[in-house]
Amino acid sequence: MKISEKGLRLIQEFESFVNTPYQDSVRVWTIGYGSTYYPNGKRVTKSDKPINRLYAETIQQNVIENDFAPVVNDLLKKEIENGFVTQNMYDAILSLVYNIGVNGFKKSSVLKWIKQGDKENASNAFLLWNKAGGKVLEGLVNRRKKERDLFLA
């Protein structure tokens, strides 16, 4: 599967566009729509030049298509093939993975419940991912609610 425009916009809504490097809530250098590295694999640093919105979208698309979607497609191959995972579910999952990373997703109860065919518990498990640096963040609470709603739509 591929992320839809709706999925890309959901990520952009919560990541917000920032054209200069900044440190995120856990002090990782970030740019564009929450990107910590560029398509060439180089990490974002404090001294990087500003970017425009179009390049930020390119970075976002590249990270999703090359790093996140292949892993999600592989982990959920059976569930995608049998039609259990819908486009809305997939978009919500990729929004989550964009934020917590593939390793976080691999260990998540979201994945565990999807693999067990339990959509309700999987959707509720999104809500558990509401902390950064050990603190509950309102932005993550809101993001997880919106991802959960899309997952269930």
C-alpha cells in the first residue's frame, strides 16, 4: 500500500512546517515536517540552511516511501492482502510510525492487536503513545486521538 494524500496531510498537521533546524521535544535536530534526516541520509544539524515547503514535502515523502512504508507493508503483508487493513487504517499507522519510528511500531501493542485482527484494541493502543521524554504532551494526545479516529473511519 501507499500513503494517501489524507495521510500526508495528517502528518503535516501535527508536525507543522518549520523551514529552519530546531530541536524537537526530545532535543533532536529537526526540519521541515518533523524530519530528522535528509533523503541522502544526512542527519539534520543546527547549522543547516533553511528549506522551503516543497523540499520539506519531498523529504517527508522520501522518508515515508523508503523507510517507513516498506517496513509497515512487510509487517502487515497478510493483513493488507486479506483486506483487513484499509487505506484509512494504513494512513493512521504511517502517521504513528512517522512519529515513533519503525522500532517503536515493531514493539507496539498497536501492531500486536492488528496482527490478532482486533481493530478496537489496536485503535485504543494508539492512545498509549502520548509521551515524549517521559512526559505526556497535549500535542501527542491530540495527534493520537486523530490517528485513532482515522484508523476507525
